[in-house]
Amino acid sequence: MTSDVQDTAGMTADDERAREADATWQDDVREGVRHVRDLDSLPLSPAERAAAQAAATHHKVRIPKTYLDLIDWSDPADPIRAQVIPSPDELAEQEGELDDPIADHAFSPVPRLTHRHADRVLLFPTYQCAVYCRFCFRKESLTSIGRGYSREALDEAFAYIEAHPEIREVILTGGDPLSLPDKALAEIRARIEAVPHVRLLRIHTRVPVALPSRITSGLVAALQGRLMVTVVTHFNHPREITSRAEQACRTLRQGGFVLLNQSVLLKGVNDTVEVLEELCRELMYRLGVKPYYLHHGDLARGMAHRRTTIAEGQALVSALRARLSGICNPGYVLDLPQGGGKVLLGPCCVEAREGETWRIRGLDGEVRAYREVVEE
Ligand SMILES: *Cc1c(COP(=O)(O)O)cnc(C)c1O
Ligand code: SF4
């Protein structure tokens, strides 16, 4: 069939395929968990059920069907379940936890935009997501702002981007930008493209993980244009790397987009060398997605039960460094409070320095001397 073959309803074959693709992801949303009451049909413990009611007032509950289907209900510690089913532990807030752990608001000159590094801004086209992750560091904004997309809501943000020629990268985040309709995405892309000094469009999204059926040819077309596009996915566990996710990533790669991944280090989900090793390797080798960042758990409220120590994280990444190829290794970062930015926490391999001689630990764990030799 070619695209100009008309069926009886007057649709082209391409239209028909697009309609079917849209119906698929919409079913996935409809048949998933959309409200706390939808959790009633799931085999939760009485404590989880009670917690879900209470926790949902702080952070919404939403889980598309295909992601929900990845849960092994016989395992109370299942890593998929841990990411999306509210836990009683979420209600226990600790001293030192923050509403806005990375100071998005303090660096927001106009609504829906954060500008902390000269050359790039975060743009928030929506504060809604396809899935709500229990560990989200923006859950406070998602609950208190919560609003979706409108063209007018971004007017001030676009005026700001136009007035700041140092901005080269616009990062769509949120919320999940890929939870928006194709039409909204095309509109946003066109407005960014119209600003001549912008060079790159970046999209931070969990959709390829949680709602891979949403990655349709229509979505890809909405994002294609003048700009280099980078899609930063958010896989946290190798069990999320399914044939559907693989198909979604292939569609994005074939659309010409660069794919990177950021993961959050989560206790009880991915805090072992074996899990991280498989995750990073399969991301690169199976999905063609380069592991970019591994985030140390930030200070989101009610998340102490999912945070590791920094020393534990460093031990994990030094083991990864020894086991995985360079391109499979993510940078281990902490997004500092008060807008300090993302700093690399990877274990420092410099053990000591005496003048020109540095004592440096190798990947095999042995410390070797390296004497600098430079022109006098
Ligand atoms: C994370 C972040 C970015 C992007 O940082 P990269 O290191 O380029 O990935 C940009 N602006 C803000 C405010 C951020 O939090
Ligand atoms: S998709 Fe991202 S923004 Fe949305 S709840 Fe998950 S981590 Fe937070």
C-alpha cells in the first residue's frame, strides 16, 4: 500500500496508521491507573492501600497499563512497583528534605522557565505526566502548580528566550512534555525554532519508558525541523527495557534524534552493581541510548527510604567504571540545593600529590605514580 491509497472512509493509509497508533496509546492510558480509586482493583497490602489515599494528596497517582503490567505482584519489593505504587514510607518526612530540592523556583525569572546556566533554560510546557514517579524531585510543583499546556502560558517564557541571545539550548521538561498532543508539540517546536540563537531542543521524558506506545510517527514528525533534537529518557531498571520500549527508541532514533538517558539512584530499585551494569549496557547496546547521568537521590520530601549514601553511590560507579565500556558509563551527579548545579561525584582517583608526582588509583584498584613531564 502506498500513502495515497484511499480507503472507504476517505482516509489515506498513513492517516489510518496514525489513527490506530493514537488509539493504542490512548487505550494504554485509559486502562491504567488514573485515580487513587483505580488502585482498588490491584493486590496491594492494607498498609499500601491506606498510604495511597494519604500520599496521593501530596503527589498524584497515574500508571499506564503496559507499565503496570510489568509489576510482579508476588514480590513486595518489585522495582517497578516501588517506583509507582505509593508506599507508607512516603508519609515520613525527614528534617532537611525540601519542597524544591534543586531550586527551580529561585532561578525562575518568568513563569514556566528556569535559567541557571547561561547557555540553557528549562521550559515547563506542562506540569502533568504520563506516569507519576513516587521519587519525583518536582512533585511539589506538580501538585501546587499542576497546570497543563496552553499557548499563552508560555508567552512570557518565549519573550524571555528571545531577549537572551546567550541561550543556545531549550530543555523541555515538566511535567512530561511528551504527554502533550502532537499539535501542542509542533507548536512549541515551531516557536523555539523561530528564535534564531537557539541551536538545540532537548526533551526530558519518561514516556518511552512508561508509555512507549505514545512514540508514534506523528509525534516524531511534530518534533522534526531546523533544530538538532536530543531526547533524554529516564530508565531506572533493566526490567523497563521491553520490546515496546525498544520499538519506541528505534522510532526516535530513526527520526534523527540523539538519545541519552538519565537514571535516579534508588535504594531497593537499582542500587546494586548487577542491576546498574545490566541497565547501562542494555540501554546502549539494545536501545542505542547513551547513559548520560546517574543522579544521586535529591532531597525530595518523604524519600529517605529510597536514598543511598553518597559513599554507596561512589562504590557503585567505581565498580561500573571497571566493568563497562566508556560509552556505557553515566556520570554520577548530585544536583546541589540552592542552585549549585549538577556536580560530578564520581570517586576521585587521585590519592595524593607530591610536587610533579601524582599518585592515582587505576581501574584495577592499584595506586600508581604518574610524574608530569612538561616543557620547562
Ligand atoms: C539539569 C539542568 C540543566 C541541564 O544540565 P546539563 O548538565 O546540561 O544536562 C539545565 N538547567 C537547569 C536549571 C538544570 O537543572
Ligand atoms: S515523569 Fe518526571 S516529572 Fe513526572 S513524576 Fe516522573 S520524575 Fe517527576
